[in-house]
Amino acid sequence: MSKVFFYLVLTLVGLKVCAALFTNFSLYGDEAQYWLWSQNLDLGYFSKPPLLAWFLSGHIDLFGDSFFSLKMFPLLVYFLIFFAVYKLCLQLYMSKNSSIICSFSFLLIPAANVSSFLISTDLLLLLFWVLSMTKLLEIRENGSVINFFLLGIFLGLAFLAKYAAVYFLLSYLILIFADKKTFVSIKDRSLKWVIVALTIVLVLLPNIYWNINNGWVTFSHTSDNANLKNLNFNFVEPLKFLLSQIFMVGPVLFLSFFYMFKYFRLDFENKFLLIFSLPIIIIVLTEAFLVRANANWAAPALISLFVLFFRLIIEKKQSLIIINFATNYTIAVFLFMSILISSNNKMFDRIRGVDSFVKEVLKTAGDKDLVVSDRMIFSNISYEIRGRPNNIYMPYKDFEIITNHFQMSSPLSQTQQSDFYLIGNHDDIKYLLKENQARLLREFDVPFDSGELRFYEVVFK
């Protein structure tokens, strides 16, 4: 069965490559933003830590920054995640054959299929999260210094990928009280755990230094995402979140687990997987009830849930694993065929039409400077005009609250005197000191933005 899975996954990878090569779609706004960060390397950024930008910069140095090259980056990372999941399964005492099938099956879940085509901070978080889980299991059996040191490295890199890695520490704290052997290892190897803590701090030191120099802006943004000041109790958001998690992990696998639940036993391995999934799901579900929650906020939990479900089903009814694989494979083929043919389906609106919009703007703007008010559009345009002489700025008045990284890195100065073209609203540039006149040239109704984009010519008197 593992050989059949291998060839099917290889065929799907070929389809992904063709989709990236021949589609007319553009980068998603966040992807363009990460590309832009990779062109301006720093120790931190407004909304995220810097690891993705560092890795992406290395990838671009080797393979360039074409659309195709950038779309190969997540595929390469998932190649590493595949081996990390395989190693985790072995550490959970699954057979070699079952571990291989589990790893291939993981690549086919809807969450992995979507994620493997998008540049996101979740990519590196998942990689180093799985490596940290594996190393934690190794430490439980083998307390060598090198294992503790590597755990510190992996966890530090997970934090540098995304601050959601803090969930790992919470899950480990629960594991200490839930598993006697883990608790004993803390008591007996306290000095080695100091090595882990020091290593994590050492890895995080560059980003800590950046945050100190920038008023801890990234942590402020992360706390603002929780937005608990604007409570809005509701049951719709939690339901949407739960349904999204079921779909992302694979509806057949989810239903199969409950069908086979009578065979479930709470051994250490299953307890470990539950501890590294359920607390995260509960926290994000609570936030969805209080305010809101995005489907990917619980991304690390899906790995543990998937392995937990798979571990039970592969032992008792392998036919369900095949049905699950076939279902997810069909969804994946539909997704990447749709991308390949540049489908008009509404779910692709956010990545359709950016390049044609930029061409229309440049017909008028030529080589003059552009000022863009929206973060996503700023990123998309920056990518599309790479290599051109146009400078691009974002409106920002000194000492106001910063809402995105480009207000820090590319602010439009209050003393601006050169004419430019504005994509946004005239009110966005009212803070400029020198008198100017803005003439509305056109309104664009584009699929990648929820409203009409206003295009102005701004001339100084």
C-alpha cells in the first residue's frame, strides 16, 4: 500500500508543479508581504517574527523570486515536514510501514494541500513543532545532553517562525502533571532543562533585541489579535471554527475515528497526542466564542489529531485509511486542477487579477512614485513592480498608532513634495504639510479587494 501511496502523491506533486507553472493567478497578499520582507531582512517584523523571511531569502538567492519559484518554497518545506512526521510516528511506536503511510496520508489532508501551495509562517512552525515533539519523546527515553540542546534549538526556531509556539510550552506543562515518567525526568535532569531554556533564549535573542528597539510592537500586535476588549459572545464562530478543523484534518478520518472509538485506549502515546492538540483547540475555540478565530490558529494541533486518528484506524480497519486517502486525493486534484486552469470559482478571488490591475495603474503612473493605503495591495503591487524604478510608500503620520510593518519601513513623509499616484482615499494623505491637489482618475472594482479601489493623481502646488 505504501508504494501505491508514494506514486499517487508523486503524481499529485507533479500536478501542483504544473498548476504553479501555468496558472494566471497571482500571489496572495500575505505571500507578497513575506516576499517583501525577504527583500529587506531584519531581526523582526511588525506582525511576525523573522524566520520565514530569512528562509525565503535563502530560497530566492538560490532559485529566484518568480511566481513559480516562490510556489515551490512551501512544497520543499512540506518535503521536510513529511520526514518529520515519519520520525514522529516511529517515536510513537508505529511500524515503519504504518509510519510511511501515515506521512503520505498527512500530505493529503486538506489543510496540508492548501498550506503546501501558500507561503505562510505556519510552514516553519509546523516543521519545528513536529521536530520538537519528536525530540521530547526521545528525551523521555534518552536524556543525553545533545537531545536537550536540539530541543532548545527546535523550540527556539518554532518561536522565531510564529509566536503560537507558546502552545507547545503549555502542552508540555500539562504533560508534566499527566505523565509520571515525564515528571520524574524534570526532577532528575533539572540542569539539562536549564540548557533547553538557555538555548531557546539564545535563539530568540535577535528578535528580543529587535522588539526592545521597536517598543515590543510584535507582541502588542499579537495581543491585539486576541482583541478581548471587544467581546462579542456568539455560537456561530465556534461552530465555523470546529467545522473548518474537521474539514482540514479530513472529514472521512474524523468520522472513522468516532466510528472506531470503542477500540480507543488511553496509552501514553495517545495521551501525548491529545495533550498536544486538545488544549490548543479549546483555547482557540474559546476565542472564537468570545471574539473570533481563524482556521489556521490551531494549525499545530491538527498534526497531533491526525496522527491520533490514524493510529487507531490503521490498527483496526485499514480500508478506512484507503477511503480517507482517496477522498482527500480527489479534493486535492480538484483544487490543483482549478488552479491550473485559473478557475473563475469565487474561492480564488483573492488571487485573481492583481497583475492586470497593476498593468492598468502603470499605464498612467509610468515610473512615478506610488502611495498605497492597504497593506495587502501594497504588498501585491510591490511584488508586481519589482525591478521597476517606482518607489512605493504607505501613508503614516508620525506618532500615530502603527498598524502594519510598511508604516514602519516605507512611510510617506509629511514633508513629501514630489508628485505621486495614490491608491486609497484622499483623506489618507491629509497629514502632508505641503498643499496638494488630488484628482480622482479611476475606480477599480477588483476581485482581490472587498471594495472599489480609488486611483488618484496627487500634484503639489
